[in-house]
Amino acid sequence: MVFPDGHEASVAASLVLRLDPNAVEGFDPDRHSTWAGSIALTETGCGVDLWDAAPGILRMPDGRESEFMATGGPSEAGCSGIGPAPFGDA
């Protein structure tokens, strides 16, 4: 993940994509999906606080990325995605 100041940290993530095709006329998963889950730092004692990810960028191993807000910290947090998910088919 990438913090607003450009600092990077490795995290393990458990994420879900929430789609509600009935909620929006002309549903497009790239514009109308939400995603959320949890993230945890993979290195303890690295001096990083997930609360500082406001917003952060979650970058997947394949290079896809999206902004998120951390909802806890310092080493484990819930996260709520902003925009299209950086995983799955969406």
C-alpha cells in the first residue's frame, strides 16, 4: 500500500467486492461498485500507522490500484474502497 506521503508498506488484505446491479440504472461495475475488507501490515515494528492512510492507495501485485480509507489502526485496520476495486473482474 502507498501512504499519502508516498511511503510504501506491505500488507496482507482480505477484501470483498459488493455489487448491487439493481441499485443503479445502466449499472457499470467500474463506476457503481464498492469494496471493503481488512488490511494488516506484514512487518511489525516498521513505524507505520494505518490510520495515516487517509486516503491510501492499495496496490495489488499485478499493478492495479485504488484509493481506500483505513477505518482502524495502527497495524490492522478495516478499509473502505474509494472507486473501482483493484481486484476481481470489476
